Amino acid sequence: MTTFGPASTWIGMDADLRGRAAPLFRREFVLPGPVASATLKVCGLGFYEAWLNGRRVGDQVLDPAQTDYEKRVFYVTHEVTALLHPGANAIGVMLGDGWYNQDRVWGDPNRSFYVGRVHYGEPCLLAELELVMADGSTRVIGSDETWACATGPVTESNLYAGEHYDARRELPGWAAAGFADPAWHPVACVPAPGGRLERQAMPPIRKIEELRPVSISEPVPKHYVCDFGQNFAGWVRLQVTAPAGTAIQLRFAETVTADGGLDTASTGVFATHVEQTDRYICNGQGVETWEPRFTYHGFRYVEITGWPGVPGTGAVTGVAVHTDLPVAGEFICSDARLNQLHRMALWTHRSNIHSIPEDCPARERCGWLGDANVVAEYSLWNFHGRAFWEKYLDDIETSRELNGGLPTFIAPGKRTCGTATTDWMAAFVLLPWYLHLHGGDLQLFERHWDGMCAALEHMRAKADGWITDDGLGDWCDPGTSCAPTYTPKALTTTLWFGECARVMATVAARLGHTAAADRYAAWTTAIRSAFQARFYDASNHTFGSQAANVLALHFRQVPAGQEAEVAASLVRDIRETHALHHTVGIMGMRYLFEVLTRHGHGDTALALLHQDSYPSFGELIRRGATTLWEYWGEPEVDQAEGPRSLNHPMMGGFDNWFYNTLAGIRPDPEQPGFRHFFLEPHPIPGLEWVRAYHDAPPGRIRSEWRLADGQFRWEIEIPAGGTATARLPFSCEHRTLGPGRHQIEESGDR
């Protein structure tokens, strides 16, 4: 909860004065002596940048994180002692529209994909500087009516449409003591956003990596197209020398046309009605360096117009920007295609973490629950993301509170798209489970228990005889529509319902909710029986499609003793019926390779990932993909649905396979948090070696193996706080391993 004092109030700038420009706020103050400690707390909506005595405070960007502002609002705390001195000091804050005043996109009530007015209000600021002087006295300087405001060089900022900056309007020294400008105005005291103030606990968004163009072309005279060689999210930094008034325009896109010109279609112009466009007007004062503050883009290519002369590669820098999640794992192997797919999955995920798990970094930037469900686990293998996912669960919580108690398709924000279907709502139950497996505690279940029970009861109410078709299904399988082609929605939705019931029964027992545990366990049994009766073709040992067989095997819904037969049916469908191609969407893709490999068909899994004809990842790579696409490249989908995104993490569930199957590191549901875990690697013909590690709560887990000359050599590292049960892949021998390093060898003869 907030610790802001009563002297601090929300302030803003009159909308008629600011227009669409980013407002500046400042306050001077005098300190009688040295400062022992100083803390600055800022909530600047939509986004803020803060300065003390002309120096930037912190390295965060696009701060604070997006929330349902009418339910909760984040403030950020900075330690700023070194930025202060005795005598005259000044504090300055610039505000961008951010998500709080995002009023350009998703605002058409005449289209079902939109939601009406989506912004919350005009930019506003709450700030407080807490000082402890060297003599022990204290002082608080808060935002109030004594501050002044003006507009500066950022003349417009929108998350989708881009940022405009006029360097001629810069105000040198505006955030330093001694600045005087009669054009500044008194601030307005404004109403609070409405949500409770909370300190932001998750890692901030930062500038993470820089990229140089791999080429610059000129498909049309004076229209220069920079190719960064990688689809990513962020922005471009310019370095230019030009006369005052020179206007440079940047347009961003994921791909180009056949003649090399910019193609913005896949960035969602059909839906947003805006292109990602930044504009910079030079001030003519030597070398000028500029990058935006309050927007970001999803792109690989940027078109530059208005440049004086020809831009060189050193004049344009791509800046990858995303939530700064520490790395928690690494995978590499002898197979170049697998390494490439792993890199693609990582780049796609990194492009879509901007305080929420997004679906894409250009068209929507929304936290769709179903997408998050199939992304979260591979996120946790690769990044320390607990605080990030906890925050998102709280977003689901606040969104459901605004929706009469049930989760919405999207969280947070006003573009909810209504109450989620069962399969998208499943994220509210399963995300805490994934975090429980990786982290070990039950805190999230305790915090969200009432809401999770409400969600499960809603799923039950939607079911008819334990079968429910209240779902979107195996989204974006190959075909002519995003809706599933091969697998009935009722089949996948019923499976997610059953998995939610199973998890809730398990968690209820661990929380001591005996009646709920018994109730949900009975539901689990009833769903399993109904599912098998409705969907299982016993004569052919199949549930009817690749995704159906994969999900039934993974969720253990196959009749006992028939697992091998169902797996064989899956392989026949892949190899014979579809000539070594998959027919799965995001749900089947999540588990396809794990299921194949763990049931003895790793060769088929590897062959699928080496397939280069439609539909396959290889075919997308051949077409230039450096991130995962929303779909499989069918022109009919573009025509029916609008051009699809080329940077969409929902297809990345295969990345789990690298860690939990090839390297074989798996959490133990009975002892979560890797206090005890399983090591069960799966060597595949054609794969010579695998190296992986994962930093779990007890410490680093490492699994490295090599298969050469008929010998399997396996090096293992167990952290001091854990134990493992290792299964040797050829002899199937089990060994209990304690902390330390272990070397195991066995014959690799099959």
C-alpha cells in the first residue's frame, strides 16, 4: 500500500493547454545542508521520466507498468541521495500518454473487435521526495499546487501510432535549479485515477540490447529502408546533423514488399487504423541524437524519409526494449535447426513482455489469457519471471472484479473482449500451478482461491454432461481460418476443463480444503469418463486428430494401457496421412514434441522440426522468419482475418521440449520448487549432444549429454538444496542423486 503523505496530491496540466504534447512538471527547493538519504516515489500516468538537478532518475523506460487503473496503480521508488546537494535543487517530470491515455486505437464501438472509449484520463502525476538530512531532521517535498507545468519537445506520443519530437522546442535546463521561463503555467490539482496505490514489485522495462542494420536500401528515391536482420520490439535511435526544421520520419514494419518497399500490413493497420510512425524535427545544433520515450514498435524494417543525404549504418541503431527478466536457463545442442528455433522462441517472447505477456508487439499488445497459458512455462524455463507472472495474475484478478467476478479474455485494460471462454479462462487456474511447480509455495493459490473457484464453477455451468464446447479451440492450426480446422473445440475445451479440475483438486488438498478437494476430484473422474465416451475411437485408437491425441496423452485422458496405441496413431497421422507435417495449433504445439519423444517417437519430433514445406517452421524460416508467426502463412487467413502478425509467442510452446525432454529436467509435482526433481533425457538419432541448465530456487541444475561411438555420456549438476531421481535413457535404470556433480556413462546401443 502507499506511503505517500497528505501533502502530496495528484497534479496535471489543463488539456486545452497541452493539446497532445507531453507535459513537463517542475519544482525547485532549497536544502539547508547535506542529505543523509533520499527516496523519490513517482506515479506518473501513463508513463513518466523523472530528473533531479538535470540528471535522469533511474534507467527504466515505459514506467510504470500497465494495470487496471481504476483498481490499482503502481508507483516506483528510486534511491536518489547522490543526485542532491545543499542549496538550490530542482525536480522535473515528463509524462507520456502511455496506456492511461491511449485514445487513438481500439475506440470504435461499431466494431465487435473494439470496446468503445478505452482511455482512462489525461496524464497526471503523484510524486514525493522523502529526505533525511545529515543532522537527522526529515523533510518531504510532494507534488502540489506549487509546481509549474509546460509543454516541451514531445508533441505527441501514442503506443500504437508513435512519437513526434520537435527538437526546436527543447527547454535546456528545465529540470535544473535556476531555470526561469514566464511561459510556464500553474498545475491543476486533479482527481486520483481511482485504483489503490501499490509499489511496483516486478522488474521494470529497460533498453536491453542494441542492433545495427545489416543493410540499407533505397527502393524509392529518398526512401531508405533499414533491415536489422531480426524482428524485435523497441525503437530506433538516430544520430543526425541537419539544418533546423529538417523533418525525419520513421515508419516501422515486420516485412517488405517484393520490390523492397515497406509493408506495414502485418503490424495490424487494418485493425488499428494507424501505422507505427515516429517523427523527429531537428534543431540544427550540431550532432543530434534522439530516440523516443513513450512508445515502442514491433519491427524488423524501418523506412526513413526526410534524411539529409544518405543515412549510414552508424547513424541508425535499433534498441530492443522489454521487461528486464533475468536469464534463468540456457539450451544448446548439436542441431543447428533446433538452436535456431530456440533463438526464435526467445526473441518472440522477449518482443512480447512489456509489463504483461503480450500477443504481439505491434497490432494488439494485449494480455490474452489463452496465449499466456501456452507461453508461461517456456518463459519460466528461460527467465526468472515469478514477479512478472504474479503481477499478471493480479491483472486477471482486477479484470475479473470489473467483470462481475469472472476472468475476461484480456487482462489488464478496458479492451477485455468480454468474459473468457473455458479454454482461455483456464490460465487463471493453471498459471499459479506452473509457478507452484517451479517455485514451490502455495501463496498464489491462497491469494486467488476465491476467484479460481468461481472460474471453475463457471466452467462447470457451461458444460453439458461434463462436455463443454465453450471454447476457441486449438487456435491457428493450418488452414484458411484462425479457428480450428482439424480438432473439435468441444474436445480441447473439455480437456482444459478436466485439467483445471484436477489441479484444483490437488491444490485444495494441499490447502486443507477437504470438501473442495473431494468435489473437484469427483469432477475430474466424471470429466475423464465423459471425454473418453464422447471422443475416443477405440477401434482405431485415436481421438481423431493430432492435437486431440497429443492433448489426451499429455493430460492422461487415454484409456489405461492404450497409450502406446494412441501414440502410434498420432505418428501415422503425421507421417502417412499428412506426409510428415503437423496439423496442430497453439494447444497441440505446446505438447506435440514432448508427447512424441516420451512415447518413443523422438525421430518423428525431430523430423517435423526439420520439415521445410508448408505447414512447418522450416517453411516460415525459408520465407524470412526470425520470430514465430501467428499462423502458417496462408494467404486465405490474411484475406479473411486481416494480415497476421509475424511476431507471436503463442506458437512457442515447443521450447519447453528442449529443457524438460531433450535435457530431461522436470519438476516433481509432489515436491515442487525443485527440492526434488527428475532427470530423464531423451537422446534422438541424429542428435549428437545437448547442453542445458536451469537456475531453480535451490540453485543451478545442469544436464549435458553426448552420444558418440555407441556410448552415452551424461554430466549432471545438482544444487545444494535439491535431490534428483535420474533415469538412464538406454538401460532405464533409476538413480537417486544428491547435491554435486555427477558423471554417468552407459552403452548407447538400442
